Amino acid sequence: MLRWHCVFVALVLAAPSAAVPSRAQSSDIASRIDIGGGRKMYLECRGAGAPTVIIVAGMRASAEDWTKSEPGKLNVFAKVTGFTRACAYDRPGTPVGEEPSRSDPVPQPVTAGDAVADLHALVAAARITTPFVLVSHSYGGVIARLYAMTYPEQVSGMVLVDTLSEELQEAETPREWAIQRILLNGDLTEALRLYPAIERADADRSFDQIRAAAPLKPMPLVVLSADRPWGPLLPKLITEGVLPANIPSDFGYVTDRAQKVAQAKLAALLAGAKHVTNTNSGHDIHKEQPQLVVDSIDDVVAAVRAGRTGLAP
């Protein structure tokens, strides 16, 4: 199978109404939704309850990164639908296995601002009840934060699962960031040959959009940070050809140091945010420690229902 995900995925990357949801809000959805402009995006929603949880997957990851799991393993999406409504969607250029994205293609590369505009159109077209809780992974965290900053009235809480942020760039020298950008993008030579519309994001422009946006409003926030170091593993990944040969073999330690700083600053964005650093996991916390992610989502949903704006005592 092709390595669709960017290398970062391998390396680091007012209270809502408690009214009973309507039939439209509680029925299952698994279809392409017309968002206008001659485009459709794939959306999957299951369960019932408020607030709705919308999952924003990582780079080049479709909804299936969250809705599907290995046999016998706990699935975060399925567990969340047990206590509230949950939705996941495909951004353009996010393949499903060996198949193209279920959402119509757009010119690449894109920015977080482009993804925010798409999600806003999808929310309106699908009539998703607002405000909702955003759960994001990796690059999806840049999108989720920018959405919450752009449409504060629509977001009531967030869970950031080892997400990328502009603070990673800030914690590195310009030379280090140039190397980090190579790792974020990955080697897409073969992927582009097979699928020219594959998702590619402009991290620098996306970070500039975050910096220019209004601050986050107070809301319940959980930041989950991977604690498995990549420094010792990088040489093996380079030897195996997973990473380019021109990457310094000790660069994993640079990433570890910078990401630790970046994650701490994410958790400091809002008063009362909860930062979980003891995750016993690599970058894909939702797959390696799914119960931890489910519990974090449950905590945020409960706080929203109670009208609280923070989690930490």
C-alpha cells in the first residue's frame, strides 16, 4: 500500500441546548454532500445528542482514519457515538485506501484557511447543529484552531490530538524548520504520479493565517501529546528509505525538543486547559491509546453540557 500520509504522521504531525435532537440531527449519514460551487464532500455522522463532535483528521487522512479500526481494537468514533453525535469527513485529496478521495478535488497545495472554508460550507449544507466540539489530529489541529478562531460562535470545545502548530516552527531555527518542512511534506513523487490531486498543505501560509486570526474564546480544551521519542528511531527510518537520505540522522531529537515546547504552548492558549503528556503513545494516539482519546472527548462534552469553559481545577 502506498504511504499516503505525510511523514509527520509517522513522526510527531455559550453552552449548547440540551434539547432532544430532531430526526435529521439523529439519523445516520454516509454520503457526499453538495457544498455549492459544483463540489461535493463526503460526510459520515452517527449517534445522537448534543454537542455534536466533528473530527478533523490529519494530513491526507480520510474519515476512515477514525471510523475504521483493526478487528478487536477499540474504535474512537464508534465509542463517541455512544454518548453523543459524531461526524467525520474527507477533505479533498485524502485517499481511502488505494481509492481516490470521496470529496471532489481542488487545486493543490491548500491552506488551513481553504479547509476552514470547506468545513464551514459542509456544516451549513449538512445542517450540523452548532455549537459543536472539534476533535483534531496532526495537521487537522491547525484547521480546527483556525475554524474556532474564525467562527467562535460555532465551536464550544476542542480536543487536540498531538497536533501540528505554528509553535513548532517558532521553536526551531530557520535551518531546522527547512528540514522539518521536508519531513512534514514527505516524498510524494510516487503518490503524485498515481494521484495528482493528493492533499498537500502549505504549512507556512497556514501558520500565517493562524497568527492573523482572533484569539480563541474560552472553552474546554484538552491537549494530548505523544510521549514516545523519535530521536533514537530516525536513523533506522532513513536507512529503510522511509525518510530522505539527506535528513540529518539526529534530527529526530530536534523534532522531539521543538514539539515538546509547541505542545506546552498549545495547552497554555486557554485558562483551564488540560494537558496530558503521559500518553504512552506515538503520534497516532487515537489508534495506540483510543480509550484515552474517548475519555478526553467525553470530558469536553460533559464540560460543554455543564456550561463550563475549562477543565483543569
